[in-house]
Amino acid sequence: MLLPGISYAAEWTLSKSVSLSEVYTDNMNLDNANRKSRFTTQITPSMSLQGKGGRASVNLSGSLRYDTGGGNGGGITPNLNGSANAELIRDHLFVDANASVSLNAIDPFGDIGLDNVNNTGNTTTTAQYSISPYYKNRIKDVGDFETRYRYTNTSHSSGSASGSASHEISASLTSGPNFARLNWGLDANYRTNSGGGTGGSSSDLLSTDANLGYRFDRQWSVNGSIGREWNDFATTRSSNDGFRWTASANWTPNPRTSLRIGYGGRFFGATPTLDFSYKSRRSTIAASYSRTVTDANSQLEALAIAQDPQTGNVTISPVAVLINDVYVNERFSGSYSLKGKRTTLTLNGSQSTQSYQNSSQRSELSSLGLALSRTLSGRVSASAGVNWYRQDKAANDGAVTWQGNLGLSIKLGRKTSMNLGYSYNKRDDDQPADSYEENRATLGMSFTL
């Protein structure tokens, strides 16, 4: 729908590539009592497309991996990320569109494995798309008005994970240029989510808020809000409704540093917040803390299984169970990166607690990762990493998973490169039958077309 608006005057950039890899695993079933090794050949064509015109833009990247072996004897794994924006009426009417296809873990408390090479039955291909028209208008210099509608559809290839469709309507009025130090706003938001498939559930979330803030100088400002919410979803609580409020202080001593500390309250309790970031020429530090109401379909990006295109090594970041139940998610995350002339070091970690609203169940998921990459020469680069995950579903139902990986990328020519990768994966589960060890090696070639 958006392409005709930029077809004639847009600047287009298209890149294409294909990779061929051979993967060996010494434990394809992730079962120490019945270890089986296997070679799997992977063929992955990929492309990216960017187009930008006067009133529209498109960004699209995707790949389609074919496995000749693996747990199901072969299969296709698609991956897609796309976004588009168009200005239909100048300065007033716009539309956004997004689409994604990714491989996800169905249950982060089970044998996740790395990808479809492992025969665990615990992965699903998730497709999600959304379209969102919105209208903006400036009321002289007093305020800015925006109203938006968003439709999102989520589906999964596995019947063990439930899909959903959601409709969201929002409207906001915020202070305009006439207000320098003082800022204010009024917000209203309604979201309905209808679940389908096994374990599906529905929810309706409605809220209104009034916001007020004041900037003392370039470094210090305060913000606050008060509102009310009306929620309808399966719960063990006597009520999901009530007043809510927030208060926060913001400190920005320079363009490289920012800190926001806040506190508030909602129907489920206190809602403290923290956002911190610091950037220097070589290092970056970030930390955040939040306590919010959400569901798994809002967390798909964090659930995705990611593959390094240079080495073939795969990492997972489990944060939530892939079902539609509403839960309170208490999450802390932090990261640190140091970039030298030839070496980059990255450290990141997170800890989250999910309190499900339709039962007394609580779960905890923690992760810690360290990654190191170094350019050895103009044609050769190396990488290494260690990842640790802890999953606690109940007092005697948890697991700890370690992942270690090494990678080497060699540029053979202007359009050709070779990749070598090795990974070691070890899971210690409270249920001994679910513990395993796996060694995996990957040899690949990549060609830019």
C-alpha cells in the first residue's frame, strides 16, 4: 500500500547475499541418555531494501534458511523485519506499518536448544504485523494533538503457542511552544486483546492520565501524572481497576549523561522506575528498572533466538512464557560496552519476575552475558562470548544454562567471506532427564550478490 507513494521519486538501496553452512552437533536431541550426532547443511539467501522518498520510507530485511537435516529432517526458517511510513496528508495524516517473522522459544523453562537443528519441539515461528494510521494537528502554539489507531496480529506455527489480535486507540494533547519551562499533557488509551489457540485469553485495558512537568534549568526537571485505569482480564485479584500516579526527577548534566528516578502506584502495588545512560567516546553504560503490566506478545523481540550472521553462533534471551496471560513484569537490565580501536567488549545482564494475574504462579528468569570481538587484520576478525541463564518456575523446578562460543571471520574477497564457529552448551536442570551437554561446530561461506 505504501510503495506507490515513493516508487517514482525514492532513492532505493538493495543488497543481496547468500550463505552456505555446515553444522555439526554431537547431541541433536539434547538428551544425555540418548546422544545422537548429526551434520546439517544450511542454505540462507537474504536481502535488505531501503527506500526513501519525499513523503514515505520503507526498510526491509529478511532471510530464508533451509536446513537439510536437524530435528525434523529438514525445514525452512524465515526471518523478517520490515517497517514503512507514509505521509498521506501533509503535516496531518500518517500511517505506519510493521512486520516481523522470527524463531522463538515456546517455553523458556523447557529444553530451548539453539534453533531447529536441535530436536526439542520447543521452538515456533512467530509472525507479527501491525498497521497504524494516526492524525496530528498543532493548535496554534498552545498544544499538539495526536490520535492513533493500531491493529496488531500475532500468529505462531506451533499450536502450543496461542496467537492473538489486538486493537488499540489512543489520543493525547500535549503542551506546545508557548510553554517553555512548564509542560503538560492529557492522555487516553484503550487496548483490547483477543487470544486464540491453546491457552488463549482476552483482555481489555483502558486508562486516562493527566501529566505535568517543570524544567528548572538545563540539568534538572520533574514530572508527575495522575490518572485512572479500568481493566478486564482473568485474575485472582478482587479488582484490576483504580487510580494510578507517578512522580519522577530527571538529571541531564550534559548531553552524554541522563538519569531518571521515579516512583508511583497502580492497582497491583508500587511502580518504581529507573533509567540511566552514559556515553563517552569509547564506552556506554545503561541501566533500567520497571514494574509494569504486560503479556508475552508485547515481549516478542526479547524472546527471539538470534543468530550471528558472521559466525553462525546462536544465542537466546528468554524473558517470558509465550502465552497470552496478563502478568506483572518486574525487570532490571543493565549493559556496559567498551570500544577500542580494534577490540569491543560488551557486558549485559537482566533479571525479571513474572507474577501471573490469573493464578498464584510466579517465575523468575535471569541472564548474564559477556562478549568480546577483535579485528586481527584487515581481513580477519575474531569473537568470543559466554552466556548464563537461570530459569526458576517453582521451588524445585528450575535450570541453569551455560553457553560459550568462539568465532572467526575471514574476508576472502570483496564479496566473499568464510566463517568458523564453535559453541558449547550445558544445562543443569532440577529434573535430571532435562539436563544435557552439546558441542556444536559451524563452517560457512557468505557471498554478496
